[in-house]
Amino acid sequence: MFPAKAKTKYFPRNLAVASSRNEDVYEFLVVWDHQIESLPEILRVFSKHKAKVTLAHSQLDEDTDTVVGTFFYNLAKADESAENIGKEIKTLRFVRTVEVASTANSLFDKFLFPVTIWGQERVVMMRMEPLLNIERRLVQELGSAGSAIMFREGEGYATATVDQYRKVLGSVTIESLLENLRDGLRATGWGIFEFEATKDGYVVTVESAPALPQATEPSRFLCGIIAGILEALLSANMSVVESNIDQKSGRVVVKLLKSG
């Protein structure tokens, strides 16, 4: 019932501006009507003026049928200023908005907020280590009760996530739902998940799972996510009977049994 194995090669999603501080790079925010020829025409303006792309991203706003794009261009060898290039793009018949900002001394983009999933659910990004330190401190202060709290919160997070995916996807097979959940966990930074059914339970492996340096056991929140996903998908109670981190590969392995 489980989908095929994940790809063996992924590339990191970098939120930082794609330029160094000594480069003449500008960010262009462009909002345009969604048409087949619109994006090539916008890119043609940059190319015509010898602007070198360093990063480009666009996304569709289905409510307004417009596209929001952010373009980072190195203008060191361009024959026009950023302001004039922006004005030329604004004259294109399908363009609604153009804004320009220098990236000098900037680490991040200037125009995008908030961060969302599907354009609906807002998310907050934070560095991995502080999040794991919250769990570490709870376990230090409360012992097994702290571990239980984090595990239950992971289960609750997984249950709510499965419900959200079902609402968005509609009526789909368990295999398709799990495939989307696995992709979502990867896209949001939790790792690369593989689910394998056994005679009386499941073995779940996670490549590049979030973990503190020198950790010998996986995050209880992560274990709760795994159990919660299987419980929500299969309508069965799951018990974690073994969880560990392979010290050579860093791979997390969680073994679960059906219970109740």
C-alpha cells in the first residue's frame, strides 16, 4: 500500500538572497495576469538589457488569476538601470505591478510575506536547533513526562496535518494521501520518509531527520508524527516499540506495532 521509494538526490531550498554583498543585484517584484506568453516577455526584457539572472520564482494566485514573481538580477553589465528596466516591464500590457529594491547588505527578499502552505495555511520557519532544544529542556525538567508531552504533541500535529491534506485533496487513495504527506514532510524540512509494512506493524526510516549534534535517540515529537500519521491513515492505534539513530548514517529508524 505504500508508495515507491523517494529519489536519491535532492537539493536544499535556500531562503537567502542569491547574491554576495559586492554584487550589483536587484530584486524585482512583478505581478501580472496569467497568460501563456507573459513570463517569456518579462524575461525577454531582462535579457535584452544584459541583466544576468541569479534567482527567479513565481507563484499563481488562483483567487485573482494573477502571478506573483520575484526576480533577482545582476545588473553589473546591464545597459539600463534597475529603475528603467522596471519601468519598461510595467509597460507590458499584462503587468499590474512592478517594484524594485537593491539587495545591498540584504540577506533576504524584500516583498514576500507571509509564508504559507497551499496559499491558505500560514507557517512560521525557525532554525532547527532551537526547536529541538525546547524538547531537550522539557525532558530535562520533566523526565518521562516531558517525553510523553512531546510525543503526544507530535501525534496531534500529524492528525491535524492528515485532516488538512484530506480537505485539500478530496477523495484520494491512502497511497496517494501518504505520498503527499511524505512530500509535505520533506518540503517542510522534517526529512525524507520511507514507510514499510511488516507482519504486525511498520518500520519507518527518516533520512536527514532533525536532530541535535551527538543525539543518540530521535526526537519524541518526530516519533509522535510518525505514529500519528499511521494512526490517522489506518484508523489503528500504534505503539512505538523501538526508535534509534544510526550513528554512521544519521538515519532515524522507528518500529511500530498495531495495538488495541
